[in-house]
Amino acid sequence: MAAGLASGVLALFILFEEWGWVPLQHQLARIGRWPGLRWIEGWVRSLPPWAAVALFVLPTALLLPVKLLALWAIGRGHVVLGRVITQYPHALAAQCGWMREGWRSQ
């Protein structure tokens, strides 16, 4: 039974990946044409290699304490709180994206 369920989930994942690949490419290409991102890309390219690496490590370093807090909460038996701690930033980012799209369409 578990193997059948796993096969079904895997099939849905592959179906979504195949269906969503082209729209995702178009969306990412559209995002890549934003003037602000082009400026940031040029700025990052002008940095020395050690600074560029540090810039890409920075988000991980900033999120590490949040992830450790979530693990601590889960370890103390507060599973829901741990999930909320890890998922809240994702939900907030998605909400900001939806609000931006809503304002753009008005």
C-alpha cells in the first residue's frame, strides 16, 4: 500500500514538473528582465569572488537562527509552533507577491 501511495505521489510530482516547466521558464525570464534585478546582477558581477560568495551565503546565515528556533520548538513537543515558525516567512512572501500583482492590475 505504501509503495502504491509513494508511486502515485511521485507520478503527480513528475506530472506537475512536466506541466509547469514552460510556464515557470516564462515567469523567471519575465522576472529576470526587471530593471532592479539587472542592476543588482551587474553589481554582483562587479564584486570580487569572495564578496559574491559571502553575498549568497548571507540569506542562509540570516535564516539559520530561525530554523534552529523551529527545531528547538519541535524538540520540546511544540510541532505546530515549529511548523508555523518555518512556514510563516514563505506565506508572507507569497502574500506580498499577490498584493503586488493585485496593485499592478488596478
